[in-house]
Amino acid sequence: MNRMTDPKYLLEDQYRDPSNLQDRAQLHARFSVNPRGWLPWVFDRFAFGKAARLLDLGCGPGDLWRVNRPRIPSGWEITLVDLSPGMLDAAATRLGRARFSYRVADAQDLPFEDDWFDGVIANHMLYHVPDRERALIELRRVLRADGRLYAATNGLTDGIGLGAWVRQALHQEDQRQEETTIDRFSLETGRAQLKRVFASVATHRYEDALEITEVEPLIAYVRSTGGTLAHPGKLDELRDAAALEIERHGCLFLAKNAGMFEASGCAKQ
């Protein structure tokens, strides 16, 4: 099993607490060029009524709701779910319990009744699930007949993205580290998987790029991914390459390709 789909690794190492996730989020928050930030854009896509029962699956530290809190209708009941108790503790600290409830659970075996939620949000997490078809069936089960799933992920970039730049800087252009993680449920591969379970699937794309003007936030991002790239020698190589690019061009420009699937209805069997 790839480590990024290994629940033990994800729970005990990568997502034990919000630190790794925050290092990655900070790079995007500081250097993305789209003035409409990612989390407000995600919230903009939601088509729920003034009263709705929602499930945020793989919620992390609750940033989606923290950033958009003034926009949340008073009639929404939001359940935050994550495999990591540390993530849920961080979310509860940030959000409190007056409007939110929290539950440790696995996407492949959700502890909720059939037809319970008006909406499920699963952002940048489905590629971590070992049995994704089972998880998608679970999401459809807990959704009401007219409920909607919003699932964000990344896709292939038209230009040099972060992963490609790292491989290029380390002279590893022929190695694609993402093939067994994001590619498992990407903007290119996710639609077909969703169509096996949901009747209707729409794709919303978020136009953006990175213009990185400082080296250390980039190094913190790469370090947070763990594995061989976090070796000090590798990080020093990346530090030198990024510094040179910023000195020459004023910034390190990296392409991004992110978006969200909106799925509803039940596919015919």
C-alpha cells in the first residue's frame, strides 16, 4: 500500500495534527494569484438552502468553516469528520461546539443513518481512501435523495506545477511522485469514478497559479510532505534552485490546477 493511502501513516504521521497541512496551506494562501481565495471559492459553489444538515468528511482543522464563518446560515447543522483525533481537536478549538459536532470516522464505513445529510463535502481527501468505490457508495447512502456531494481535488497542469518543478530541480524529471496519490482521484480521473455512483456530475475549475517570492515557505511545504524529499540534502538543493529562480525572475511561477466535482442523484445499476 502506498504510504499516502495507508491509514496508519496518515493518522500517526502525516495528519496526526494540523502542522503539515498548515505548512502546505500557508504557501497557497500567501502566494496564490487568484484574489478570490480557495476556501471562499469552495463555499461559493455550495447550493444548500437556509436549513441544511451537512457532513464535512476529512475536515482537517476546520479551515473551510473558520474562513467562511460569517457566511454560514444559522440553519445549517455541520458535522465534521476525520480519521485524526488531533485534527478534530484543532477544529473544535477553532470553531467551538455551538454550531458544530465532531466525529472520528472512516469514509469507507460512515456511522450515520441512510438519507441523513443534505450535503457532503470531501475536499482534497478522496485520493487518500484505499477503497474509494466503497467510500463513494457510503457517501451516496448517507445523502438524501436530493442531496449533493462536493469533492475538491487537483488535476494536471498545463505548465510546470510544484511537483514537476521539484523533480526538475532535483534532476528527477522522469519520476512522478503523485501517480499513486492525487492521480487516484484527480480532475481527470474522478468524474468516471463518481458517475458509477451518482447520476449527475459537474466539474467546477478554479483558475490560479503560484508566484513564490520567498524560499523558506516553499521549503516548509516540501518538508511537510515527508519521505525522501524531506532529507536535508534534498531540501538544500531545492533551496538553492528556488533562490536562483527568484533572483533571476523576481518570483518562482508555478502552475496550479484545482477544482471541485458536484455530484447528485443515484446512478442506475
